[in-house]
Amino acid sequence: MEEGKKCPICGCKEIGKGRHYAQGSMFPLKGIFNTGSQVIADICTKCGHILSMRVKNPEKFKL
């Protein structure tokens, strides 16, 4: 559970984490052969609202 976060939809303070696999990965715009990164999301455990999304390895996106 994420401390200090609150769902803007239902007000729940129990926020979990989830991640995309396979086709859900994010890839850099430049470079065909670059490997991607998993996308991590903060998710409300009551209503399912996604509060935020970010890549696990942001360094892969430096130009």
C-alpha cells in the first residue's frame, strides 16, 4: 500500500501497485532495437482508478 496517497474518485487510501507485461511495455520512440520497460501503476484497491503510471527503467528513454 502506498502511504499518503488517496483516490480522487472514491477517497480510498488503500492504493496498490500493478504492472503491464509484454504488449504493455513502453518503448523509446527512437531506435527500433531498444528494449522497453515495464509500466508500473498505482491503483485504487476499492474502485480500480489508476492514480499514476510510470516506467520501471526511465534511463532507457534518455536521448
